Amino acid sequence: MEITIRNAKTSDFDAIHSLHLELERAELPFDSNLKENCYLDKRCIDRIKKDLNSKYVKYIVAVVHDKIVGFLAGEVLDRWFYKEKVAYLSYLCVDPSFRNNGIAQLLLNKFENMMRDNGVKYVRLNTFTRNKSAIGFYLKNGFDEYSIYYQKEI
């Protein structure tokens, strides 16, 4: 299978949005406070469109036979208090029928190379503690746990 990794274009919105919906389905079991169909909300749609046109947010897509089957979105954090440049990986999603083909790895490699070329020293992200497959993927790729978020219902 030939996989092409490239920067996203504005015209990729429909495919990327469809994958965002898949990401929501995958995340719902991990977050009881996540609204169902939140990625159908106009604010979310507008945000994705804005980010696709942003010079700061980078969307990268994986293409197989002219079909977008995965995407990654991230950006360099503009924080005055960091000694070194830090990037944040916001989203990484691969169509379930194309998983286990190295697509997530290719997307991550491309993002890391882009960030490294931009002088970034660290890539950060967060994932749900019960998302064992994502945690395994990130640990396998050299990520270390550096912070823990807590939540309490009040």
C-alpha cells in the first residue's frame, strides 16, 4: 500500500472533519463529559476551517489511493516562559480500517521533522489514561509522562 504524507489543504476539510467525527467516537468512552456530536457544532467546524488556514497550526494528512485516511494537527506553543521551543500535538487520528499500517508513525515522523526544522526541542500532548493503545504508541515513540491532569466531579 502506497501512503503519501503531505500538508493538508483547505479542500481537505470534509475528509478531516469526517476523521474528527471518528476521533469523537473513539474518545466518548474515555470522557463522560464529552458531548456527543460535538464535532458537528458550528464552533468546532469553524475552528477546524480556521486552523486549516492558519500559519501557526499544522495539519498533516495521510493519503491512500486519493483518500485521506489519517491526519495529525499540532502547533508551536508561543510561551514566553519556556526556555526551549515546545510544540503541542493536538490530534492524531487514523481511519480504523487503515490502522496497523504504520500511518500514525508516518504522520508523527513528519510532524516531528517539521517541528525540529522549526527549532522545536519538545513535543507535548495529552491522552486519556484509559486509552492504552495511544499510550503504548507514544511510549514506543519516546514520549515520557511529564504531567498528570486530575478531574473531580463537584
